Amino acid sequence: MIQQPYTTPEIAADGMDSYLLAEGTFRLNFVHATELVNRMRANHLLGPGGTVVLGQAYLLALLSAGTLKNEEKIGLSVESSGKLEGLAVDADAHGHVRGYLKSGDIYLPNTVDPATLLGEGTLTMFRYAESMRHPSQGQIQLRTGTLSENVAAYYTESEQIATFLDVDVYFDDEQRVAGAAGILIQSLPGSEPDNLKVLADALEEVRPLGRSFADGATAVQIVRSQFERWNPQLIATRSAEFYCSCSKERFGRFLAAMPPEEQEDILLEGPIPLHTTCHNCNSTYTFDRDELEELFIPVSPD
């Protein structure tokens, strides 16, 4: 991945903490990702609107990946008839996240109806496990509400896990991302159903979450101040990083595997130099004629 230059305010380091609440009957994942969202914005060349939408999707993917292990990965995909059109994001057990808006940047007025943004369509969640040849997946129809509300509905309806999600991307007066954070609370076996709403309501004093981080709060402070009576027990700490495994070498292997007639067409008709771009991180890798000819040379059998 090629990281573009970016600026970010001085703020607490990115990362995600996972807790058990109320004697292990609720799970809480809390992610802070201000630097991550600024890095994402720089690479995808996004304005404020696109930054909010894709940034929220990144936060949701990271929160959803909070229970993954080893080389597992989770994906979130939206197909929409609204202004959003669609997006695709994935995150892994190491705290890496990447993805893109299918429409490119998106303009959002100061006030936007979430129903207009999403419109009709589907939300699909994928889980890639090490032992599975193909990912497992579930899907729901989009409904009126925010992206976080739709992901929460997916967990409640498709996986039968009562879930609360809240994510926020907050801008300062210079239109920089000054705070980006999110929280997931899920019911576990033995929980009291009504307590999920009580836990969610405990966040009202520190919402919007992004602004709280911009004002100097940390995840530890918020958990201690808002959830102390539920005896939070820290069980895991993970990184949170905008990261993509693409490289010029990987794109070169893709080009070398193209059918010979397509390779010949590129050499004859161009474009040369050939620019290849990774959708997930918007990194562009360029190949000149000499590089293409070397990639396209047939390998003689021994």
C-alpha cells in the first residue's frame, strides 16, 4: 500500500479495547481511530461527506472484528439505491481495515435523511475463517436508519445477538477529522434483555463519541466513568490501522497471469505506461513498457 501524506491532530493513539460487563453477560468493544480515518481520507481523496460514510463503515468493521482470532476476517458490503450506492469494507483479527465507496466521494448536506442516504438495498456481512474454503455470509434488507443501526439489526435478526452500535466521525473548524470512535455492546448468554438499552443510555453524556475524543477523552476514561457500576473487565487490546496488503509485485503477478491475447493488446494498443489501482486503498502502481514486456514474456517449459 502507498500511504498518501496526511495531517491529524495530536490525540490519543488508535486502538480497540474489549471488555466484559455485568459478570460476563455483555460484551463491549470500544475503538478509537482518529489517525486511521485521517489516513483513509488522504488515500481515498475524500471530502467531509465521503469521510463520514466510509469512516463509519471502517469503525463498524473494526468493532465487528473484535472477536476474531488468528487469520480470520470479517467483511461488510452495502448495495443501495440511495445517495450511498454502495460500499465494501473488511477488517481482520489484527486490527487492519480497508475498503472503499463504490460511488467514490459522496456529498452530504449539513442535514441528511438517513433513509435518503441508504435507500432500498441490502447489507451483507461476510466472515472468513481459516478452516473454510468460502466465507459464511448473512444478509438483511436495508431499512430506515443509520448504517450502524442496520448493522445492529443484522446481528439481532440474522445471528440472534441483541446488539447496540454507535460510531462517530467528528470534524474540527478546519474540516479535519478531530475525533473518530465507536462502540459495540452485545448481549451474551445470561444477560437481562432490558439491560442492553440501559447500557446504551449510559453513553448519552459522552456522545457524540468523536467529539469526546477530540476534547481529550480516552476509551479507558469513558468506560470507567460510564460503565463502572457494571464492573468492566478488560479482556483484550488490539491495534486499529488502515492497512492493505496490495503491492506492485502483486499487481505484476496479476498482469502476468492475464490471457496472452490481452497482454498482446496492451503492448500494441496501450495504455502505456499502464496504471493499476487498488480499490481498497486507492494506491496506484505504474508499469512502463520494459516492465510489461518482462512480465509478459512466455515461460518456456523445462
